[in-house]
Amino acid sequence: MSRAFRLLVQARAKLYESGILPARRLNYPVISIGNLTVGGTGKTPLVIAIAEGLSGRGFRPVILSRGYGRTSRGVVVAGVDWEQCGDEPMLMKQRLKDVPVVVAADRYHAGLYAQEKQLGDVFLLDDGFQHRQLHRNVDIVTIDPAEWAAGETLLPAGPWREPKAAIARAHAACVQDVPGTAMPDLPIPVFRVQTKFEGIYQNGVFVPPEKLHGRAMVAFAGIAKPERFFAAVESIGLRPVERVRFSDHHHYSSREIEKLPGGILVTTEKDAVRLQGLTSRPFCSLRISAKIPDFDDLMRLVLNKVNEEDSHSRAQLGG
């Protein structure tokens, strides 16, 4: 099955590269943040960091997201109900506040909506590397170096959406800084991404870790790589007495939360989004951010690529 999937992916790539399948354009620049594997490469924190970087440089970014697992259809703007837009769009909206997050399976339609409503002047295409129906000015790929070193088994037998060689069509790679794992040798600029633990929060309020030391705690997560979350909790001095794993994007029931062992509950930000209004049990979440030591260089690369294509487009039009 993986061999058949590889042939399908390669045929699709050739159709786009030849122009037989065209990519549709929006009126504003599009910056794609995606990956080559399924889940767990730090994509969401990177989208947040780049959105903040653009806002700090005078742009009005809009995030275009698929909204995996949502219950709605069509174009939706992330707001109050996470089930209408998906957990990751709601998480990004909560963290970025003034940055609109527009959700649609077809991100071109999401962009058209954002243009019509004049929501911003640059688009961030969330999880967009394989969404080639929409033209992008810049492609950034997130990489887990342990996955990169482990081999290349495509779906459905493995986690790879595309062969490693597809990295060549990206403009930059943002690689997780995993202790004990070497950075991959890539044909494009590489930026090291460190995970910054912002602390434990309850209902949006910071909870000093020392208040939790010595207390019974249960850590649980429904994400792609829960072991990293559990390790992160311990890295800030907390010692959960139990660790409970759920599937990625798990849709919790109130009964499941009530059945968790006694003690303080701590989970991820993404899981916390899915718990809103679900349970009366108090819970905390670990807030993380992407820290890129060479962030200014990454933003310079992004804006240079945007300006290069804008100049090329004007030249073609005789401007």
C-alpha cells in the first residue's frame, strides 16, 4: 500500500509541476507552514511565532486552516466553539487574539472570504505543504530530526506524507532541537527550533510550579507524541503519579475525565481547548512556544521571498 501511495504522490507532484493542475492565487502573499510527516513536528507553535513576527513588523496576518475534526462545514472563523472550527485553530485564536483564523477544507475559499472581509494583508497557510491547490510565496517545513533519521516509510504503513526528496521545493526547514539527535543535512536553509515552556496555566492564569510541587498529579494527553509532553511536565519539576494517553485529537467525554485518577489534572494546551465546558474537575495545561535563535534571519528570508515574487509578478505585468 505504501508503494501505491508513493506512486500516487509522485504523479500528483508532476501534475502540479507541469502546470496541468494549476495552483490558484490570492491577492495577498501566502506563507505555508507544513510538514512531511503526520503530526508532532511543532507546526502549531511555529505558526503562532511567525504570526507574532509578522504582526510585530506591521503586517496583519490571517491564518488559513483546515480545521481537522470540526463538526461544521464550509468557511468558519474561529471564535467561541472549538467544535465548529477544530482544536488547533481555536488554540491559535486564543494565543493570538487579534489574528483571525479562517477555517475551510479548501484554503483558497478561506482566503477569498478573508479578502472579502478585509481581515488582513498576508496569509499563513497552516499545515499547507501538501495543499498545492493554493499558490504560496514561501514554503516552510517543520521537521522532527528523530523521524528524519529513522527512515522513510510512506502512508499508510508509516508516518510520511511525501518522500524526503520533496523537501527540495521548500524554502526553509524549521527543525526541532531534540537533545541527543543530530540536525539533518538538508538542501535548504535550516533553522533550529527550541521548545520554550511558558509554564502551567489554569483558566488562562499562570500557576507558579512550586504551588504544585509535592501534590498528587495526573498528566494526560491526546496528541501525536504524548511522551514529549510528559517529559516536559517533569522538566519543570512536576512529578505526575500517573500518565494517561489518548489518541491524537481525541474527542473527550465528561465520563472519561471523571474516571481519571484523583489528583490535579494537567494536560496540553490543545487538549485543554477540547475540555472547555466539559467537566467540573479543575485542570491545568502546559503552555509552550517555539523559540528560534535565528528568528530575525528566518523572517528576513520569508519577507525577501515575498518581495521577490511580488517584483516578478509586477515585471510580468509590465509594471
